[in-house]
Amino acid sequence: MIDEQQQHRFLTPTQAADELNVKPNQIHALIKAGELRALQIGGRGMWRIGRQDLEDFIADAYRRTAERIAAGEINDDGNGNAVEGD
């Protein structure tokens, strides 16, 4: 495992996608929607996501999911799959 001091402060969209086990285009969609904080750097406008911004996004996603479960908007079909409520 990488020591925390060796981790970079900023991640590329591909690295953030790897952390969330999604495709990079999903990260770009989250950035465009304003759901994931990011910045553009350099003349080519390369996107970077702060490691703490990604952690904040994850914590917020857990909170939103818990609220939806408590409100009965999401339930589990018994097979580990979340299904939308009626």
C-alpha cells in the first residue's frame, strides 16, 4: 500500500475513476454536473481532482444514499441489488 505521504494531492480523472471503479467519462460527467469539484490546469486545460475533494464527494454520496434509504426511495431486492421504490 502507498504511504499517505507518497500519494499525490491531485488525481487525474482516470485515477479518480479507478478509485471509484467507474470509467473516466463518468468522472467528467460528475465534474460537468458540478457534483465533483475539480480544476483545470495549464494551457491544455487538463482536469485535476483534489484527493480531499474526492473523499468529500464519497462522504456526501454515502449521506445522500442513507437519506434515500431512510425515506424509502431505495430498497434492496434481496440479491444485493438496489431497486427504486414505487
